[in-house]
Amino acid sequence: MRRATLPAPLAGRMPAPALPPGRRMGFPTALPRVFAVILAAALPAGAALAQPAGTPGPATAGLATLRTSVVVEDQVVRLGDLFDNAGPRATTTIGQAPAPGRRMVLEAAQILAIARANGITWRPLALDERVVIERPGRPVARDEILDLLRAELGHLGLDQDAELDLAGFSPPLVPLGAFLQLAIENAAYEGTTHRFAATLAVMAEGLPTLRVRLAGRALATAPVVLANRRLPIGAVVGPGDVRLGRLRVERVRGGLAQRPEEVVGQQLRRPLAPDLPIATADLGAPIVVPRNTLVTMQVESGGLSLSAQGRALGDGTRGGMVPVMNLASRMVVEARVVAPGQVRVAMGTMPAAPDPLRR
């Protein structure tokens, strides 16, 4: 075998190795064209990868900057969502956005394929470079769903005071600010077992119509009085402090107030947290003459009226009896509370046991 000899001008120098197609000097690893196939499998259906005929060359003369975290509120992802300096093709749609409240990830190979297909000059700085695309969403109001379902089941015999138990149900997410319409379809209710089923149709802008299966059980309820806010011990309950609500029958124990008039004007014997039912045992008539306060003692007989200063030796409610010590004689008598700071002593009332503090 004969050995080839180099021409004289190139003798002593090795030629630079030829680079295969798809590689450039300074980039350590070739990115095969099969990445376009990977992208087609990973992106949602309808992704636009091919550059339309007649479109000019690169969209920008300089390198585009990749956005590694993207939030989209539209139903599609555009080229300008991925790249800064995307040029006139920034509004080009490249695929469907994720569902509201969800996200998708594009890897470096997919991003490079998108850039090449759309004339964007971009190179990954690392093979693990990626873009996270998120689409915010808001849940459909659960109460809105229940009210719509209750009205539909009411035509089928549902007790309107029943509680609808949707075990394991999570309201679907819709785009932020989207106009929303809800509908109940194929409702069914069994009065014997109190079980129901229906389909919730969710129609929102920027989202295909969703249909969610609803199934559960109607539970009997009973009325209870609930606190609107935190009430301290000794507070006198006002009309705005409570509201009438309903709880499942199995959660309503004996002794709970069931009408607002049972609690309004009463005084709490223990503190109460908001949204909790109120027990009648925790209520009492409000104290209008507190213990150890000075009171005016009135004695009336016929047309004669006498008064004296005294000190209440216990808490007194309006119309109730309280022991009072006459400050002049230091004798203790039972008096009836007639108003804050005023008690009435009946004529002929016998003094109680002597004051133990009297010397």
C-alpha cells in the first residue's frame, strides 16, 4: 500500500478535521434534527412549527433572549411569550396554552426547534435549559354551583333546607376575568335514599366547554343561632351579633338556641368564637347592678317614699333580688333591682344576717 504524501507547502501540518453537518466549532454537542420530532410529540396539538412560505429570513439580527418563566392568560402561546427581541413574528402562535391553573415545560431541544422553525436566532447556554409556562386560573365559586344545583333538584323533590354533600368535589378552574356561564344537565334525585347526580356544564371565554359529573347526598338540617363575631364573656348580645343558620341534624345537640330572640338581649357567661352555635346554657339575664356597686335604696308605702344609700353585695339582674347593705345602719336587706343603680325595698322587710364586717 502506498502512503499519500502531503504537498510541499502543507508538509508538517495536519488539516483541521472536517465537521459533520449540524455541528459548529465551539459547540460541544450536536443537536440532531430529531428534536423537531420530539417537539411535535411534546407540544399540544396544533403547534405551529413550520415557517410559512415567503416569510423573510431571521426575525432579528441579534440573539433573542429566552424567558425561563412565562405566565400567559390567553388560550395560546406565542413566540413573543418565549423570547424577548422576537421581532415581527412575536405574535406568531406556536401552540395551545396549558389549562387554567396548570403549567407545561419546554426543554432546550424543543425551544431550539421552535426558534429555528420561526427564524429566531437563539442558542441554549446549557442542555438542561427550559421554559416553564403557567396559565393562572380561578375556581368557580362553590356556592354558585350549589345554588344552581339546589334549584334544579328542587324541581325533583329536594328539600330546599337540605345540605348538599359533594364528597371529594373540587370546583373547576376557569381563566382569570373570563365571562362565565354555568348550567346543570341531566339532574336526577332519589327521594328515598336522598342521593342525587347531575352534570355541571362550565362555559367560559378562552376555554372549551367543560362538563363535570356531580354526585352526592342530601342531608337534613336544623336551624341554629350562630355568632357573627367573637363575643367576650359578659357581653350583651345585640341583633347584629348573631344570625340564623342551619347545621346538619347530627351536629345539632340539645340546648342550642334556634331563634334569634332567644339570645338577643342576653348576657354571655363564657366567650364565644365566630360562626359557632350558641347554647342557651351559656346565656343569662344581663347584670344591671354589679357586685360592690353603690345603689339607691327606695322604700315606698302609701304616699310615703324614703331613700338611702346602699352597697350591692351580689350581682343583680333587672327584676331579680339582691342583698344590699344600708351604708348608714350597716344592716343587710333583700331588695329588688328596678333599674341600673336602683333597688326597691319592700316595707316591713326584715334585715338579713348581720354584716360579718361590722365591729
